[in-house]
Amino acid sequence: MLIAVLRSRKRPAGCLLALSAVAVLAAGGCSVANTTASESASPDTLRIVLPQEPPTLEPCDASLTATGVVVRSNITEPLIERNPSSGALEPSLATEWTQVQPDVWRLTTATGIRFSNGQPFDAEDAAFSIRRTFNGAIGCDVNGYVFDDSTREVTVVDPNTIEVRTETPDPILPLRLSFIEIVPRTTVDDDKVRVPIGTGPYMVDFWDSGQRVALTANPNYHGDAPEFTRAVYQWRSEGSVRAAMVTNDEADVATSLGPEDGAGDLGIAYTNNETTALRMQATDAPLNDYRVREAIDLSVNRDGIVDALFQGLGIPAAQLVGKGIVGYNDRLTPTPYDLDRARELVDEARADGVPVDRTIRLIGRTGQFPKINETIENLQFTLSKIGLDVKIEMMDTSGQMQYQTRPFVPGSGPVLLMIMHGNQAGDTQFTLDQYMLSDGYQSTYGTPAYDEQIRSAEALTGAARQNALAAVLAAEPREIRQYAYIAHMQAVLAKASRVAYQPNSATGDEMRLAEMTHAPAQND
């Protein structure tokens, strides 16, 4: 199969519609200088406020939401990009890709491109970046997030061609490669970097830890120069504070808002690709008993959470992927809210000697989504009603990630972990490999039979693949029940009237600054 597309780097400005409050409710190096307040408020500077500080700017960790929203397609670029609206794969630093053998893909790299430090980009850099991603000494998040443990051999054929050979045929390898951000071959290959160098429209100016990250336009950028030449990121954990910074002209864009945060006419509601769920650590008692996990699932009041806490910005979920993802099962319905049946199951487990009185840790991440604290408290309350002892622990990103990804914290005891998963790639395989396989990067439990069902479905293509993946999702609550799915989320972004930008399903993970332009002047 040959995929060849004309290269175009111009970003569409788009037309931005601001919703009313009613609608919302329904580098070459690192500078040591700090920007002044007047510079931050200049017409050519974007002021962005995030819910949390990026834990790292390392490109191979860009699959982390808090990192990717700054790094992906701003500082660095991939070989291949996925269009968040159509799902189509589009060229970035690769102009075409061909499956020349069942287990070999050949990619042609673009010419005339330089990194922000002036170093030319070619196939050697592409091969280096792929190999670096698989370097276990670094522990790249994207490696566990997108790839399995099988080996891949990367060969430079000539200065503009690489080949990637896989152990077994991989029909979606180009989709996987779209998650690898390209860095120069001079990048340290056995440790993570603080200030990344890339080919994107921006480069790092400075990172004032705990305060701000500033980007400036990359003078060596190969595409159209972005309209805004600087971007300054700050972070505030409270959504109402982030919204107020936009309404008070202290920021231009605020992300991850709730409908009650006060963005008013500057708020834009949009569908993202995130699904919230409670992951049950099924290896430790009492969570290793299926009845207890089913009881926890039955105790989640999805309709109440969506209506009262999310104010309608969400849909109760029955699976970990949303509409538009290959494998999405439109026949599944959310688990009903049934505290009486949940109590019965807990009592049955207790009668059989399951230690249901053991304290269960309920871990949430501060700022993970609007009303996260209230959602966690609601879950604790309903779980207490069915006879379980649950203790809330709220953590920052770095702390919570120790429980979300392998290697997990040893001896952590029974844990209920709030997760939020966004399948940007558009295929359920990325969800299954991460969250459902027995040894998945973000999975704590599985069975050999369910693993085999997953692998068999992932080997298929076309309609057969869709049907098999949908069947796998339908089987999870029946055979495994590692998750209590909560909601497919919608998001609110606040945007100053001087900025034109239309958020899309990928905005929460990859907010492309080059797509932000100066809004046309309004006529009185």
C-alpha cells in the first residue's frame, strides 16, 4: 500500500464562534532572561494558562497530556500527523510511506528542513528519534503508550529514506509512528532533555520552573511563520481562576474549564476525545474479587455525575473509547446505578471471607478535569453506602503517574485510580494494548484468554477488525471488569476575543499554536 500526499504546512486559521454562557452550560538554548509583564501582554504574544505545570518537556513523553499540549507540533513535529477531524494520516516530516513487505514499512523524509538550532534534518535524525524512543534507559512514555515489547529494526537506506522492520506484520505502524516526535541525532540518547530542540514553529525561550514556560518563534521553521511570535504558559489549578484570567485580560487562552468557572461569552464548549473511568487494581484484596469490582461499578452514579457535576458536558460511558474510534461499540449501555445490588454483592463476598473491610485507596490527580475533587468525593460517598472503606488521596501529576503506569508502586495495596483516557490515534488497539492487556503499560489485570481475544482482533483489517474490536470491548465488563467507566467528556476552553482559534478533539493533548491567529477587528 502506498500513501503519497502533497506536502502543505500552511495551517488553516478557521473561523471561531464564541458560545454564550447558556450554550456552555447545556531551542538553540535556554534563555536566562524573564519576560516582562508588558512583553507578555504584547499583541504578538499568546498568554496561555493551563491547569498544571508540564512535568517534562521531553518529546518522547509528549503522549502525556500535560507535556503534549506544549510540545507536540509546537516545539517538535512527527514524521506523520493524524488529522483530528477526519482521522486521516497526513505528511509532516515524512512525505510518503509504503508497506514494501508485510513486516517492512519504507518512509521518505522531507528535504530542506532544519532544526531550531540550525542543524539540517534528514533520515538519520528520523531513525535516531525512533531508536531513542525504544531506549529502555530513558523510559519514554510514548514507548509504553503506543508500542509493545516486540523489536523493531530501523535502517537508513539513504539520506531521505528509512525502513522500519517489525517482528510481525503491523498494519498500523504509520499510526504508531505519528506519536514519535523527531529530535536531532545530537540529542542525548540515554537521558531525558529539559529543553528540547525540534523542527516546529516554536522553540523554548525559557522554563522558569514552577512559574512559566515561554516559547518563541523558530527562525528556521520550514512552514509559514506563525502569527503570534511568542507564547507564555502559566498554570493555575482552579478552573475559576483560569477563566477569570481570560475575562480580566490576564491570559488569552485557558484550558480544561468547567461550565461553572465563569468564562461567560468567552467560553467555547467542544467535544474532546477523553473518557473518564475508575481503574480497579484487581490484584489486591478485596478488589481481586469480581463481585467487589462489580459492586463498585454498580455504585457509580454516572447520570448524576454528568448532570450535576459536569452540568451536561459529557455522556455516561459504557466503554473506554468514544464515537469515531475504530472498534467503538454502539450497542453497549452504561452499567446501571444500583446500590441495593452492590450491597448484596459486597455482603456475599464478605460471607465468603473476602476482606471487604480493608481500606481501599481512591487516588485522583489534582486538576485532571473540572470537578475532579467533587467527583472523587461523590464516588467515596456511594462506595461507603455499599459497605466499603475508601480513603481519598489527591496527587499531582508526577505522583499519580507512579500508580497509573508501569512499573507500579510496589506494595501499594488495593487502589482505585481515576484515569482519563483520550484515544487520539483513532483505533481501539491503542486503548487495548495500554489499558486491557494483562501486561499493558497502564493495566493491572487481565487473563490469557482475554489477551488472546485482543491479539486476534488486532490482527484483522476492515470490517472484520471493527467487529472484533467491538466484541473485545463488550467482553471486558463480563470477563475482566477492571474498569468502572464514567463519562465521555466534553471540554470548555476560554479564549480572548483577539484570538481566532477553533478547538478540536485533539486540543486537550495537542494545542497547536500555529493555528491561532489574530481575530478580525469587530465593526461597531
